[in-house]
Amino acid sequence: MEHFGFLKVAAAIPEVRVADCKFNGQQIKKLILNAHAKNVQIICFPELSITSYSCADLFFQQKLTQSAEQIIAELLEETKKIPICFILGAPVKHLSKLYNCAIICHKGRLKGIVPKIYLPNYAEFYEKRWFQSYQLSNENPSESTQYANQPVPFGTNFLGHLGHAKFAVEICEDLWATIPPSSYHAMFGASLIFNLSASNELIGKQQYLKSLLCQQSARCHAAYIYASAGFGESTTDVVHTGNAYIYENGKLLAESKRFQLNEQLILSDIDVDLLNAERQKNTTFLSKPTIPHTNYVQKQLTNTNPPKEKFQLNRFVNPTPFIPVTDHYHESCEEIFSIQVLGLAKRFVHTSARSLILGVSGGLDSTLALLVCAKTIDQLELSRSTVCGVTMPGFGTSKRTHQNALHLMKTLGITVKNIDITTACKQHFNDINHNITQHNITYENTQARERTQILMDLANQLDGLVVGTGDMSELALGWTTYNGDHISMYGVNAGIPKTLVRHLVKWITENQMNSENNSETQKILRDILETPVSPELLPVDSQGTMTQFTENLIGPYELHDFFLFYMLRYGFSPEKIYFLAQHAFKNIYDKTIILKWMEVFYRRFFSQQFKRNCIPDGPKVGSVNLSPRGDWRMPSDANVRLWLEEIEQLKE
């Protein structure tokens, strides 16, 4: 092989626009030319990079798939004199079915189309709604199709040859399968594996992904080149941060920077001779796959476990499952904050907004949202005055929270507005003939809706985007005013439970505000961290101190977040969650208290689904999310009886 057995490869992360094939094609071409200038021989782009991955039901539109095919035909024509091989992603129709495919192109010709085998259809993914899973048939091991005016092989059994090197392709979820297709590709001679991906970012997911790539590369004695979608993909409910990696025999050679707003290109030289030598020396590496036939001996054994009431758990149960573990605390908090920032940045750029508008109450949720807004504007290299923070004191606003809100906004250097809503609310009470001394739900929600109206109207006035401040715990419990704080244009905290909000604000205070210029900001943030959680909708006392405390009304958020995690993440029954809670909160809450608030949790969770079914977009950051478009699709009228009956039995 030329160049002493080395092959120069690259992984590219282009900027994309959702469903804009022409723009995406231009960005791909630019990176191809850039890579060619650096003598790259093979370059890989992310999954569905020609259309963008997050087109959702637009994949049903013929216009989109036809445009993708047309742009690829133009790319082939424009690159036919360039010797570089490039692999990009596109939806491809074959025999009346739509497939999520990798398209291999070289010198103006299509060399192969590789469809995705394993389609994720869980959590935020539902690819089976649009695409067909491809399975290679033993009776018909090879197929062909017509695409971009060329006949081309179609199937997962593609092996490309470049000199003495062979390469193969798999797509995103294929890597996560029990036996990835690349394992078979390697056994049939592929020493380079390219993966086109669009995996979204979650807390800790990067470390798991890197371990998969490292192990698969090492196990196959192969180079593994991975390119995943970045900035530009829709941030409706998830964020794509641009992960690209190049591994050789388990060793990381190159990686991208995550959370970047610009395109990226990483490259490295793969020593194909080294890989071949490793395979030759390793006697466990097979030249072709074998499937063992095993006869299992099955014996039924007697269960020797003690009765439930005597069972003792000898393991740690984390009382705060949403809080990052200590070993990765700093990295995880940075990931979460960056996911929020990148999601908001994409929405801000996409809508061509000129300002960010949010209500700032002096509480934890609005504080975190404000810090996200400030960081987003810094990332976009705009003036902090682009952020307009509005404090809207009402009947229940305390002096402490009001002053903290004003001082925090001033120290952050954003635009500050102070709009008292009491007069407007009194006028509304008169309009609907409500007695102002009657402090009921009408009295409270009037204030929340008045605040939302002000924010929306300011957004019109300032050509802005209203940023929501509510968190996931509030959504779970329905602790939000319908068509009030329930509504925004982008909810940056929607994927973050209350217990995590507090830790994030604390982390930002200690790690993002630790310069001398931020000493005053730190002081304010520390006081906000010590302020009790309250909606502040009922009148303050004579000293201007809050009289309404959320956790006295609906229960401790640490319990509710515990219930929420184990109910949604694993689908555990109330009985098991109760058992785990007793273990996790031993010496903190007794059994009666846990059951009391568990019943409140289930009643509110089921009765308030109608609010969650129409919440604004917001980024997912962890393994649990309540978006009706992704993780949690529940009918608004589901009955809670089964769960409450089990709780009643636990009381006996």
C-alpha cells in the first residue's frame, strides 16, 4: 500500500438546517474539499446528514426525499474529479419502502448504499414510524437499486476496497446492538468501520459511547470512525452536540469538541499494516463468523428467599438519583448546562430572534434559566443586553426574592424591567367580579397568567423569544398554571427536576462565577440557594416575608423526584418504589410520611397529564423526560385507580 500502509481518514460534522437539503449539500461539499486539501482518502458524515436527522414526519413528504436524491446527484457531479471517497446519510426509497441509509460515493459514482439494520424505537427515538429495518436475506444476499440516476448495490453486506484496505459501514444504533454488524464486517476482512450517527447528548452518555467505540475497535482489531450530528439539528426535545471520534485497535487517535456552534473536521492516519498484523497474530480472530450450537440444560430450582416483610436490602439506594455521582459531578454538571445552552442557542438562531425574554422571580428555577440565557448570549458573542429579565412583583412577592431578582439581573449586565402586576390583577378581578379577599385558585392563577401575558407581549415588542423557567418536577406534579407559567417559547429547564436545579445553580455559582468580577453575583446566588421554594402567590406578612411554601403544600421535592425517577425510568410499582424509598430515606422520613406524599404524587401525576401533553419544546438532559413528543406519551384521561389501590394496601 502507498504511504507505508497508512490511510488518512476523517469524520466531519457539518452545520445543518432541518429539511434544507441544498444548504446541507453545500456544507458537505465544503468539508469534502477541505478534507481533500488535507489529503484525506475517506471521509464520513453524520446520519441523514443531507436532510438532517430530526425531520420527523417530514420524511413522509416526497419533496424532501426527492430533494435529497437531487442534491446527492449534484454532489456526485461536482466531485467526480476529486479522488476522495465520502460517505453521507440520506433517506432512500427502495421497493416502496423508506430506509435510513449510508451512501458511499467516489469519483462521481455511487459505490454502495447501506441501510440501517437496528432502528431505535424507545424513549425519544421512534425511527420505525418513518423507516423500514433492513435484514439481509440468505436467499437473496445482494440487491441493487436505482438512485441519483445510477444503478447501485443496496444492502448491508458492502465491503469497500481502497488499496489493501477494506472498509464497511454501520449506522448509529447498529453499534449498540448485542452483536453489531461491524463484528461480522471485521470477520469478513473490513479493517475500517465507519459509523454515521445522530445520537443526542445526555448526562454521562458520552463516556458510555466512548467505551463502546473503544471496545468494538479493539475487539475487531479495526479502525472505527464515528461521526455524529451537531449544531443545527432541531432542539425540539433533544440536543445534538457533535461527537466525532477516530479509534484504532482500541486507541483514541482524534476527537471533536462538543457543544460547538461551527462545523468540525477531525482526521487521522490509520495504520492498516498494524491492524492486519494484529489480526494475523491473534489466534481468536476468525476469518469468517461462526454461530455456536449449544444445548442448554434447564433445571428448576427452589426459591429460598425470605418473605417480603423479612427481606433486607444490602446495597446502597441513592436518595437523589437525578444528581450526578461524585466521581463525575463536575463533568456532568458542565454537560447539563452546556446542553441547555446549545439547545437555546439553536432555537434563538433558528427563529432569528433579537432578544431573550424571561420572568425573573428571585427563585431557583428562574435563576437557572437566567444563567442559561446569559451563557447562551455569551456563546453567540452578543451583548448581554440582548437578554431582557422582567421581575413582576405581585401580592405574594417577598422583599427578599424581589431584591435578589433585581440585583442578580444588574450584576449580570442584562436589560432589566420591573413591572408591578397588582394594579392589572385588581382590574381583572373587577372585570370577572372576583372578591380580592378570596385567596383561592382564581386569585393565584390570575397573577401567573398576567405575568405570562406581559412576557409574551414584550417578546412581540422586542422581537424576542420567551424562555420558560419551569422544571420537570413541577411538570410531573402539575404545579404550574395552565396557560400561565406553563407556557413559553422554549423551556430550558423542562428536562431538569427540582433537586438537580439546586445543584446546578450551586455548581454554576462555584465554577462559573469564581472570578473577582463576579463576587457580588456569587453572594446573591448563595442567598437564592438558601431561599425556600415558593410560588409567592398568596399575600406576604406585615414584614414583607413570604407565607406560602411549596413543599408544605405538595411534599418534599426530594421524595417526588425519587418517585418520578423510578416510576418513569424503570416502570417500578408503588410497592417497590416504597420499599426503595424506605431504604434510601432511612432516618429522614418515616413510612407514613413516604406513603402520604407518594399518594399525592400519583394522584397529581395522573390528573395533570393534560398540561404535559401541550408543553413547549425543551432539551432532554437525562434518562427521564416528560415530553409528549418523546419519552412519555400518556393519555390525559388515564385512570390512577390501580396505583392508588396498591398504595392503600401498603397502608394496611
